[in-house]
Amino acid sequence: MKVIAFPRTEQGSGASRRLRNAGQTPAIIYGGTAAPVAIALDHNALYHALKKEAFHSSILDMEIEGKVEKVLLRDFQVHAYKQLVLHADFQRVDANQKIHVKVPLHFVNAEISPAVKLGGAIISHVMTEVDINCLPGDLPEFIEVDLAKVEAGASVHLNDIALPKGVTAVSNDNPTVATASVPAGQVSADDAAAGDAEKK
């Protein structure tokens, strides 16, 4: 993903306000061996980019006056009630240095799992993103959680997820990622069959 930025010479709240009035968002690039650089971004382009999941968990090509740097979005502030991005922080990325970043979880195959098909269970997503460590070149846009074999009443934990090559999860324990619970008063297909057999 490519982002076009412009050098920003004026600092301070007054300068930032003038930038926003002109349709731009103040931002900063920091990290690595170079000094932090104050930049400005086109507000509308940034606003729409922030709606894309991949923008938050991908290495971005930041172009400033023809020079491209690899960066990660680290933080951004939005107005309390206006559709306005107030500021953004980007961190430089070194291809040889591991990065610590959050990536989204994508849940698949819930509808074909025994929990849902046979047990009438409801799958609850306990986590929606996960902290990982990896080299920039190995950074996935998302991590897939396959629920195809989940049974009713069971849980999926972080250690159950197959992580992409070169990616390690950052966690002190083995947190629950998803649960398959049967709603109160609901009878699974197996229990219903057993009940019918007893009546005969």
C-alpha cells in the first residue's frame, strides 16, 4: 500500500489547525536511525484508508518528495464526534528487524463445524486480533482461525491456531480465542435423537 506524504515545516497547534482547514492531516514518522520527520497527508485519502483493515496491519510505502520509506501505522487520533482524523503516527521499518504488531483474526468454517451443525451452538469470538512478532517480510494481513472441527462446548485457544511461517504470537499464557456454547434450553441433534429413542 502506497501513501503520499508532504514535508511539514510549521509545528504547533495553530499550524496543525491550518493544515486541517486545508484538508490535510498532520502526522509524524519516527524510529530507525533517522530523526523523526513531520509530515502532512491528504485527509480524505487517509480517512478512507483507515477504514481498510489491511492499512492497520501492512507495511506501507510512504513517499515523501520522491523518496519511499517502509513504515507501519502505529497510532492515530480521530475527533470525538466529527469525521476528522486529527493526527497519525508512523514507525519506520527495517527489513532485518523483527516488529511487534497486532493483526486481525479472520474466523472461517464456523457454519460447517459440529458445534453449529449438530450442537446448535453459537460461536463467540473472544479475540478479534492477536499480538505477533515477525520480520516485516513475513507480516500477514490477517491470521485465519479454522473452526471446522470445533465441538459444542469447546473453546479454541491461541496455541490451537496455525500461524504463518516466521510468525510467533506474543502472549504470556494461552488465551481463549473463540468459544462454542449451546444456548440455554437448546437441545443438540444428538440429544434430541437420544430422547426420541428413549420414548419409543
